[in-house]
Amino acid sequence: MRILIVEDDTDAATYIAKALGEAGHVVDMAANGEDALEIASDSHEVLIVDRMMPKLDGIQLVEYLRGDGVVTPVLFLSALGKVDDRVEGLRAGGDDYLVKPFAMAELIARVEALGRRKGTPETQTKLVCGDLEMDLITRDVRRGESKIDLQPREFKLLEYLMRNASRVVTRTMLLENVWGYHFDPQTNVIDVHISRLRGKIDKGFDKPLLETVRGAGYRLNAAD
Amino acid sequence: MALGYAILLIISVSVLFGLLYWNTAVFVAEQTEETIEVEISGLAEHYQKAGIVGLSDVIRDRSQGQRLSLYLLTDQNRRPLAGNLNSWPTASRPGDWIDFEYQRPIGSRIVEHRAHARHFVLPGGFNLLVGYDVQDQVRLEQRMRGSMIWIGALALFLGLAGGLLMARHWLRRIDSVNKTAREIMDGDMSRRMQLSGSDDELDQLARNLNAMLDRIEALMAGLRQVTDNIAHDLRSPLNRLRSRLEVTIMEDPDKGTYRAALIDTMGEADDLLKTFNALLLIGEAESGLDWSKLEAVDLSIHTNDVVELYEPAADEAGISLRAHITSDIFVRGNPNLISQAIVNLLDNALKYTPSGGTVDVSVGVDDVGDAYFEVADSGPGIPEDEHTNVLDRFVRLEGSRSTVGSGLGLSLVSAVAKLHQARLVLKGNEPGLAVRMAFPRLLSA
């Protein structure tokens, strides 16, 4: 993916660029909102935008881009982490909001999830991942020939994983998107939910689909 | 202000008194003239019937005694024929109203009195003067004019004095507010406006200012405590982190040792961030979010969601997590903070409850009608005398140090309770601990 980082702290931007580069992405950098307007192009699949910048700040930049018809997904980075701040960012046209400080694994996972969004229409009624199938209307879940019974929350969890198949999703992403919480419980409650889900979709099958990615999160692997 | 007040008072009094004076004087004068007219027409009638001799008799009759009516009948040459006036008092033409002074005998003295009269000519050329002693009216008018000056002076005095007193009273009170404000600006946040106890507008202003100052002081105290805590509680872990890096470099280690040290350092940084975030959240809750921004929160649904989130974890740990949730219990609050408080309580309960134990989560309405949620565990509990202690920041009980966590869980719960004006009650659960947060209940969403 080609990614544009708009961040006035060049050291921080360089670290992010390095990490994204390690993950196999191409990165451009802009030091402020005005430069970003010149550099941003259709070839960028995700924009990473710092909220507080000199000249044109992040919110203004994104409002400007959205007003101009640019639909490229935007991930806001910000030191402002209150619920109100998050809402403000999303309202301005941001697609995700990550509060500083963050783990690189978290950032990469979110950027990749945003990049995928383009190709995954929310309108489809059936999700498929290898031999795992989910019918969003009848709420039937099957793996191969066998039907899988899921609790409502497990269904939501699996749906999120399937929409982000082959990508790493972090615990925080799951908490935010499946449970709607913007804080971290101290104990790893998410892990237990995952292992339960794993017991339902992977138990008895040769090829496990739901994989734990050390130090980052989980990945639902689309079998070849 | 005092002068304006006095002038206003004087003008009002003058206008009122002037009206009274004018009305009275005009009324009395009219009455007099009416009486005179009636008498003249009576006498004229009598003259027609009884002639000049009869009229003279009547006039002579009426002139006896101390009556206030005055008569003078003269012939064509104004020689007196009858009446209680000795001579025609002043030049006049027939039909004229005249005013004059005359000598009136009162007892043995002769006094000069004022009179009002009309000159009338009878057929045959006789002149008739009928008048009325208006000395009493004159005196009344004089007295009224005299008292008007006095009243004016009194009004001026009262107005000025009252105005001055009032102005001084208000100015003194405003001065006191100003003085207090200056003291507060000089840094003494504990000062408050004085109330006079009269509950007037100035008192209300002072009370509102005081309430505002209380709020500001509470916010400042919260903020100060947050910064104090951040400084105090982040310094030592940061120092530890730095020392680790320094020592690692000093040891001249191999690649593997470097890597291990870096991974440890990252873990420590993560812990630091967690503590930092928790502190910020507590500060935010304690310094008080905008109460008006709070919304109706369905305690039942939020608690249920948290129980559902923790259910697998409890199961895994061999703890029986039981929910007793009455539905449709609403409170006014911040949904995110309330969820976080429930999460923290449940997190703690599960952490301290041994395998095989139970954790009960309930939502309901208590005997005083407050909505509550409660988390009760069967863990080791907390000794009674440490109940308030554990709500402070970073307090972790002896013997529980092996369990992970920043130790901020309950302080956040306490801060959330404070923000929502909720009561936080810790009590023994024989065995274990029950923590209940009781909110003012919102009857409809």
C-alpha cells in the first residue's frame, strides 16, 4: 500500500515510516497540512494525519479534502484522547482515531484494516473466508459441511474478523468495534472470547483459521 | 446617586403637594363665589318684592353678629344705607369681583381682614356689595404655602440622607465583594463573598459568585492533585526505566542481552502509559465533566454488556459469574465512564476471587429509591478499616502485590462515583467484598 503520513514531528513520522516500510508499505511524508494538500494524490490508499499541526491542522485538512471529494481513508493520530475529541475527529471525516502513544503493531493493523475497506463493500450479504461462510441475513455460519452455532456477540466478533480476513486485528480494535468500548480492561478478557470462538470454528478441523499474532493480536487466515 | 434620589423625591413631593394646594384653593374660592351669587340673587328678588326699605331691613338683619358675610347697600352716590361695611372699600364697576381689606371688630380689637365681594347694581341705581370674609382661606393658603417649603426642605433632607445612606450601604457591600475578589486574585482561593443575610439581589449575586468559586476551587484542586500524582508516581518508574537502559549499556552486553533489555523496557513503558492514562481519566472524572453534558444511561444494558464481556474469562478462571439485573434502570451519566467503572470493579473481583468462588453482579433500586449496581465477590475481602484507604490512588493492600495492575482501579471507580454524585459503598460480603454504587435514579430515559 502507498501511505501518506502528515505529521509535524518529523522524528515520530520517520519511526512510523520505518515501521510501515518494514511491513511492506510505501510511505510519503508531509510536515504540515498545507504540504499535505500538495502531496496527497489518488495513489495514496491511506492517509495518517496528526491532529495538531501548524498552518492547517489535521481536522481542517481532512474537512478540506472531504469537501474536495477525496474519499481516501484517514487515520487520525492525536494526543487528545477524550471521547469528545474522538467524535470530533470522526465527524470531520476521519475513519479511525488512534490516541498517542500507541504501539506500532496497533498502528500497522489499523492502517491495513483501513486500506482493505476500499475493496470490501459493506453491502454484500455473504462473507467467505476459505471454507468458512457467514450469511449476514440468515445469520447462518458454516465451515465446510458443518453448521456452527454462535452467540450474538461471537457472531459480531467473527463478522469483524472475516471482514478483516488475512489482516492483523488488535485487542483494542476488537474492543472498539465489537464491544464499543474505548478503554482497555486490565485482564485479557478478549483472549478468552477468541479462544471460545476458536473452539467453535477450528476445533475438529485440520487447518486452523484463527491465528494469534504475538505482540499484536489475531488474524483470520483465508485458506488458499 | 444620592442626589438623584433626593431630586426625584423632591419633585414627586412638590407635584403631589402642588396638586393638593391648587385643588383646595380653587375649590374653596369657587365655593365662596357661589355662595355670594346665591345671596345676591336672593337679595335682588327680595328687593323686587319689598322695595329698598324691605331690602335695607333684611340687610340690616343679616349684618348683625359675627357672620362672615359682608353687605353694603348704598344709594346712587354710594352713600351707605345699610350693611356691616362702613364705606365702599374700593373703586369698582358694576358686575366686578373685588378683593379688599376691611376692619373687622373681634371682641374689643379691630383686625384687618381680607374679603372677596361682588358689586351689583339694583334697578333704581342702588349699589349692592355682597362679600365674604376670606381671611381663613388666606390663612389656610399661607399655611399650606409655608408647609410646602418645610415639606420641600424635609423631602430634600430625607432624600439626600436616605439616598446617601442607601448608597453607602450598597457601596460598602459592593466594596466588600471587590475586596474579596482582589484577595482571591492575589491567590487566596479560600476567601468567599460575605452575605448580609437579607437575601436581596446583592446577596444572591454573592451566593452565586461563591458557588462559582467553590466549583473553580474544586476543579483546581482536582487538577493540582492530578499533576502532583503524575509527577510523584511517574518519576520513580521512569527512573527505573532509565537505570535499566544505563546499566545495560554499561555492561557491554551481547546482542541477545540488548534485545532482552529492550523488550523489558518496552513492557515498562507500556505499564507507565497505562498508569498515565488511568491518572488522566481519574483527573478528568474528578475535575468534573460538564454535568449538563451527561445523558440518560441504561444501567441494566451497560452492566449486562460488561458481564457478557467477562463471562468467558470468569468461566476460564473457574469462577461462577452470576448476574441479577433488573431491566430498564436509568441514571444520568457518562456511559463510557460508567462502563469503565463496572469493568474495573468486575476486573478486580475476578482478580481477587479464587477458582471455585462466585462473583455476583446486580442492578436494581435500593430502599431509598436510588438506582445501583453492585459487584460482590467471594475473595479475601478488604478489612473494614481500610475501606476508605483503598479508594485513594495507588493503594494496594499488603499481600496483594503479586497481582498485576496499576492499583488505580478503585480510585477511578471512586472518581466516577463523585462525578455522578453517586454513593460508593464498600462492605464485607462474608466472605469477600461487595462494592455498590448508588445513583440518583432517572425515572424515564
